[in-house]
Amino acid sequence: MDHFFIAGTDTGVGKTVLSLLLMNYFYEKNYSPFYLKPFQTGCTDPFDTDSDARFIYSHIQQLRGKDPSESAVFCFKNPKAPWFAGRDMGKQVSLDPIIRIVKEKELLFNPVIVEGAGGVLVPLTDKLLVIDAVKSLGLKVILAARGSLGTINHTLLSIEAIQKRGVEVAGVVFMDKGELQTPEDLLLENMEAVKQFSGITVAGVIRNIRDFSNPGRDYIPVLDTLFHF
């Protein structure tokens, strides 16, 4: 099994929920996945209410009671790009410890699921973007995209930016997580356009999930499309 970086077309698009579903999916398939959030802003530490690592650990049965700090590297308080949130605290993202942790976890777990922050061109430092971290880690990208109007442009631009740097996109998953669902015809047209103009696998749509501890099974056929189980 390859290892994956969960990127988004924007902030708040649903990367963490997709990461949670991927973790559940691989546990169900009898794999031993590991989740890592190497850089997050808007939280003070891995135990913060807004910590993505805490969210994952609290909603996945196999991880409950375990330490979410195992899955977090850099946590910056202010909710802004890591470059500026880190600068506010006199700190800076470094790829060296992230690369070391990922390589260590790849020897112990399968697959490693690494979740990004914001979109792929969000600055981590004054010299590094999120996509630079992806390339350094040697991971394939699963792109989380909004299901709603405007997503065609955002998704195709993200794919182009990823591929321009020689990084492989394993597939796109549309996250329609709002209370008001995107009309089915619009969703189908969005998926058709992205597949037509990118040639990338569009796995399908994951609708709003009300209970993250029991997300149901509707997402499984979507992820099966990505991994061909």
C-alpha cells in the first residue's frame, strides 16, 4: 500500500473528516494505518479542543485512550497560514522532523495518512509551501474538494499545481459536508468536469456526517474506487 497526503482545495474543505474516514476504512480492511497532522494552526497543543489529532483519536475506536501528541508535530495558536502563525510565536515549521517521523512510521504502519493544512499553496515558511512538504515526503496526494459551485476551478487549479511539481494525485474526493446538500445534478457535473479536464480518478461524494464515531458505510464505495478493493 502507498502512503498518502490528504490535501485540500481550500481551508475547511473536509480534510480531517476524509482522514478520519480513511483511517476507519483501512482498519476495516485489516491494515494498520497511522494518522499524522504535521502542522496545524488555531490550536495550542494536540489536546486542544480544535486539535485535528484529538478529533481523530476521540472518534476512532482503535485510537481511543491513546496519546494524540503522537500524531502532531507543529501546533501554532493563531488560525492563519503556518508561516505567520509560527512567526507570531517565534517558531517555524521545519521539514526535517516531519520527514523523520513519516519515514519511521512507514516502517511500522501501513498506510501512513498525512493531513495538510489549508490548500496546497499555503506557505509553511517564507520559503516553503505545503506542496513542497508533500514532495519532500514522497507521498501521493488524495485531494479533498468542495462539492458546491466553484469547485471545478479550485480543484483543477490545485491538481495543476500539484502535478507541476511532479507529485502524483491518486484521486479526488468531493466533500459535500454542508447542512444544505449540493443538488445532485450539479455534483455530477462538477465530477464530470474535473475528470474530463484532469484525467484524475474522481472517487465520488461524501455527504454530511452527523456522528463521526459512527459514520455509517456510505463512504466505503467511494474509497473503494480509489483503492480498488
